[in-house]
Amino acid sequence: MNTYLQSDIHSIAAQSKLRSFSNIYLFYRSSRMKKWLWGMFILLVAVLFLPWTQNIRARGTVTTLRQEQRPQQVNTLIAGSIVKWHIKEGDLVKAGDTLLQLGEVKVEYFDPQLLKRTQEQITAKQQTMESYRNKAAATTTQSRALEQARELKLQSLDNKIAQQQLKIKTEEADLAAAANELEAYKRQIEAARIMLDSGAISLIDFEKRKINYQNGFAKWNSAGNKLEQSKQEMTNLRIEQQATLQDYADKIAKVSGDRFSSLSDAASTEAELLKLQNQLANYDARSKLYYIIAPQSGQITKARKAGIGEFIKEGDMIVEIVPDKIQYAIELFVKPMDLPLVNKEQKVRFVFDGFPAIVFSGWPGGSYGTFGGKVVAVENSVSANGKFRILVVEDSSDRKWPAQLRIGGGAEGIMLLKDVPVYYELWRNINGFPPEYYQAETTVPKEKKL
């Protein structure tokens, strides 16, 4: 039956002028399926021997390499109330531009003449300190004058003592002379008594010699009394000398005490002066903090406070500034298993969110729309997501990163490893083996022989 129908179709197709028979019914065509199968098989075998670049894929975000180039908060150092806003969100500002004006809310700083009055207190303290120092200088001069007066008084007493010593020596000589004279009178009266008993002299002559002896004794007694009186005067002079030393020592000690007291008062006043100067500097610095300025150039974002008169505490965030001059970097998070395969200066290919790209992960040379980078830092501690963070910067030898990048944008990194055949990569993935780490060979230059 089938053979009969096939012969009828063949005869009808041969006689018909319609092209549908030749296009629909393939009776006159030979099959090429076998050739296509062999070709695809040969192509597949050839592909297995093509080079394949092993890689590690990691997801990350756009950030900056330096901390000062990242978005930063602008905080207030003092508490206050909002007086006037000078900017709004989205504005571009330069470093030093005024962002916000604050008003004072603490009672101790309400005085509008606070700086002036504090300066007047400093001036008064300076004058008081100078008075104490002048008093200390005057007591120093007074102490020197007392020392000079003491020296003059002691010199005068030394002269008197020297004179008294000479007087004592003179009176000692007079006493010795009077004693010798009395001894002579004593011998004469004894001889006169013998002569009187023998009748050689008269009683009148004996009485004359007796009177002479009594006069000599009186003279010797008077010389002794004078000598004792002079010695007593010498003792009095020495007592006066010691009393003078003690008196002037007390006076000098009192003056020195006044001097040290003045110096102590001057030091205390100086401490109070320094404290007032510190307060003045703090008041002046606080007055400058009423105007919050931009620490660097950038764009204003995230204004947390609003309105006029709203209270702001110390340390509250005012706005956030995104710097305009940024050295972009990419932070990638790699799995702990892939961390040993990552090293500094390693090449990385990037696909940024929002930028079209055609990626052949095994053949980076055939990819389109990717950007190059190199690893500059690998953190040693695991992040909160259980992965390790690495930082990648722009590769200066590759195409420049797009200027439209923004901090926080997404990026996917492909870290290139060793080149292996396709069949080896398939075998590795089937068996779950890790990629092979590739290190560039370093050639050590040979030393030249002398």
C-alpha cells in the first residue's frame, strides 16, 4: 500500500509544475545528517583542547581607596538651635562654605559681651599679678637693705669690741703696775716697821710710809675694778652683737616671708589668669562653631535636620557630604575557599552595573565592555557576611573606568587565574577540585663574571 502511494506521488510530482512538491517532499535529496554529526563531534573535540582561563567570580560594590574620600558625616560639636540653612540637599559645595548657622541654647553663654568681659577679667588679673611681682621685687630690695644695715651694725660693734679689748689690755697693764707699786709699798712698810722698832726712824716717817701703802692699795683696787668693768662692757658688746644678729635675722626672715607670700600670690593669680585665657580661647572657639562649614568639596546629601529653631544635640549629624574628587576602588567579597588564590597585584576584570558588556569568563580576550583592575589589599579577618574583603583599584595599563561610577554601585569581579585546556576545566568541575593558582615566574639575572 505504501509502495503504491509512494509511486503515485513520484509520478504526480514529476508531471506537476508546482514547486511545493520539490520543497516539501525530499525524495530527490540525500541526507546530510551524518556529516553534520561528524562535524559537530570534531568541533566539540577541538573545543576541548582550546585554552580556558580559570577565574574566581565575586560580587562587590564601588567604594574609594582612601577614607577621606568616602561619604562623610558633618556633625555639630556643640548643642544649639538652627538659625539659618545656607544649603539644600543636592547642592555642590566647596571646602569652607557655610552649611548651617546655629544659635546658643546654654545659659552660661547667653551674654553677648562674654568675650569682652572675659578679656577685661584677664586684664585685671594681669595687673594683680604684676602688683604681686612688684611687691616681691620690693621685698627683695628691702631684704638687701637690711643685710647691708646688719653688716654696718656688726662692723660698728666689731670696732667697739676691738677698742674695748685695747682698753682691757691697758687696764690690765695699769693693774699690773699698781700691783707692783703696792708690793713695793708693802716691802717699804715692813722695813719701816723694823726701823721704827730699832728707833732708826720716827713714827711720823712710819705713818707716811703707811699712808703710801694704803694709797697704793687703793690704786690697785681701783685698777682692778676698772678692769672688771671693762670686761663686763666687753661681754655686753658681745651680747649686743648676738642680739643684733638675731634682730636682723628676724627682720630678714619676715621680709623673705613676705616675698615668698607675694610670689605665691603671683603664682596663684597667674594660674587664674591662665584659666581665664583658656576660657577666653574656648569661648572664641565656641563662637566660631556657630557656623558649620564644609570640611571638603562635594555634594550635600542626607540632611537629617529640618526647620528653623530645631534643637540639635552635641555630635548630631547635620548632613552628609560625598566628595567630588574620588579615587574609586571596588570592594569584593570572596569565599574563604578562594582566598588562597587571591594575591596583591593580581589582575581582575570588572562588569559594572548599568554598563553593557559581553562576557566570556573563560576567554577574557573575547569579552567586551569589561574593565581592568588589580588587587591592592586583602583583609585577614572575615567580614560579617562570612567572606573576606579585598580592594581593587583601576589598572593604569587598561582602559579607564567610566566617569559615571558612583559610590555604592554594584560590580562583579572576575579574577583571572591559570590557563588550562577546556577538558581539564570540565574534569576539575566534575570532581570538585579547586582552581590552580598561577604565579608569574621571576627570572633572577645571572651575575656577570669578572
